[in-house]
Amino acid sequence: MNSLSSFVLGAASSNNASGYSGIILIILMVALMYFFMIRPQQKQRKEHQEMMNELHPGDEVVTIGRMHGKIDSINKADRTVTLDCEGIYLTFDMVAIARVIKRADAPASEALQDNKAVASSADASADSVASEPASAASASDEQKDSEEK
């Protein structure tokens, strides 16, 4: 390490900027460390916290120990969750939840949007059913032709 710094400082002293090159090198290393280590960890921590806030009973989750279970209850005061693992109830800290596999129920706003989508698809399917007999007849004719060959 000492030889590296003397090399860098030696090269910089030939340009009469030895004082500034050391400071620039340190600032550059701190900036690289921030963008490659600290910032991604903060982002990951924030995403995990958002996931913890959205947990509800009935969600299927995986713990950091790779245990799969369904959330039975959540105690926000103690920050614990009780998992139902095929009839065995285990209590974990909330931070032990690694990921959510399947959400239990969609929130009410999403359910309302799903109902609208189902209604519009039902209208579209009713239109396609009206045109279906003609297409079904042509499909059956094509099937008969292929069977005859």
C-alpha cells in the first residue's frame, strides 16, 4: 500500500501537484465506494421495508432460513409474524421474511379494477360468441377435410 501511494504521489510531484492528487484520489475512492456499496444496500433495505409494511395474514412467504409458510398473524408492536407451516405455528421476527411468494388477497382498489376488466372481457367474449358459430362451422369443415386425407 505504501509503495502504491508513493508511486501515485511521486508521479504527481513531478507535475508539482502532490497536495491535490492525494485528495483527489481519496475523494474518487469514497465516491466509488458510495456508488458500488452503500447506495445499492440502501435501496435494497428500502425495498425490504416496503415489503414488510405490505405483509398481511394469508400471504405465502419464505424466511431467510428458506422455510416456506403462510402468515397466520402479525404483531406490529413486537415486529413478529406467526407462520403456519403445514399445521405447525412458528413465530419469527419480521426481518426474517426474505420474500413473499404469493399475496393472500388483492386490495379493494385492485379487486375493483379486476371486476371492471372481467366485465369488459365478458362483453368482448359475448361479441366473439356471436361470431363463433360461423367460425366453428369452418373449423369443423377443415377438420373433416384433414380426416379424409
